[in-house]
Amino acid sequence: MRDVQASETHAGAIGSLTSPTTRALPVSVRERRPALATLAVLLILGGALASTVLVMRADERTSVIRVVKYVGAGLPIEPEAMQEALIADPGGDYRLWRDREQVAKTFASVTLLPGTLLTSGMAVPASKELVPGKARVGLALKPGQVTDGLKVGQRVQVIHVPGTSVTAGREGTLLAQRALVDQVETAGRGPTGQVTVIVDSDVSTAVAAYASTGQIVIVEVPEFR
């Protein structure tokens, strides 16, 4: 009887060791860690490579001069009209930012609009306007004699209107076809304004004389800018 019980106990033990529950061993988490570590290394290397490329490209960029204010042809290029700009590929004869002090002593050979990248041909050592045969004439103008929003550097026509005052319907005489506005001032909130223009010397005397009696009209012509 005891031998039978012993046999049954031994068989039960063997069955418990070979049951499905006993055979299902847990999967180790450590098996996934090498793959995650490899991915992390690749991400780090990728970020380092991207940073290196950006730094290399930044070193290749060139610092040039960008115009930030309207500068009329023949007028000086003042320091406040310039700003530094970085470009990846110059591809042209641009004036470098380190030369800005030299550029500040030059004049615009053409009209410069805000946002223009300055090239060597746009800056000349001497103004083509203030040369022999030209003269600066100051005009005291009233409303109706000058357009609103007149700016330095614009091209205007200087017209003589006969009479002691400017009235509609009067026939005028063109004195200067492409006068350059060199300076614009306003007398506070008063009705008059001081405008200085550069004209040919042979008409400067007539322009000044007619302006003193209120017989001058300044007309802005957009295509002359």
C-alpha cells in the first residue's frame, strides 16, 4: 500500500514539473536594452552631425551691407542707412560690412531702396550732382507749391507760375526738369516749408528769384525717383 502511494506521489511531482505553467519562463527585459542604446547613439550622432553642418554653413556666410533707408541718387550714404546682412553665397560684387566706414564717405550713383544689397557700382566717391555747373537753391514754399510727403533724394520738376500767388489755371514755365531734392524741412506746424534742390547753375538765379515772390511750384514725377 505504501509502495502505491509513493508511486502516485512521484508521478504527481513529475507532472507538476512538466506542466505548461512550469515551462512558460519570463522574457528578460534586458534583451531590449541593446537596441534602445543603439538608437540613442544614432540620435546623438545625427544631432552632432546636423550641428556641425550648420556651423560650417554659418562660417561660409558673408557679411555685407544692406540699405535700410531710401537714398536718392547723388546723395551721401549715411551710416544710419546701412545694416549688416548675412548671405550664404555672395555671387556678386557686394560691399562688405567691414567696409561700412569707407562706404559712409561715398555717394549713391543710383536710387537705393530699402532692402537693397549694396554693390560697388552703387557707391561712388563723389556725387554726380554737386559738380561744376550745379547749384543748391533753398526754397521757402507754402501749401500748394509743394506736394505732401516730399522726401530727400526724389526727382522733381521746378515750375515758374507767373503772378504774386499760385492759382489754378495759370500757365507755368518749366525751369528744371530733373531737380534733385537735397533737403526738406518743415516750419513746425506752420504753413511754410524749406526745401533745397540741386539745379543747373544757369537757372539757379531765376529759381531763387521766383521763389522769393511765391512763384515757384515743385512737382514730383514718380518716374524720376
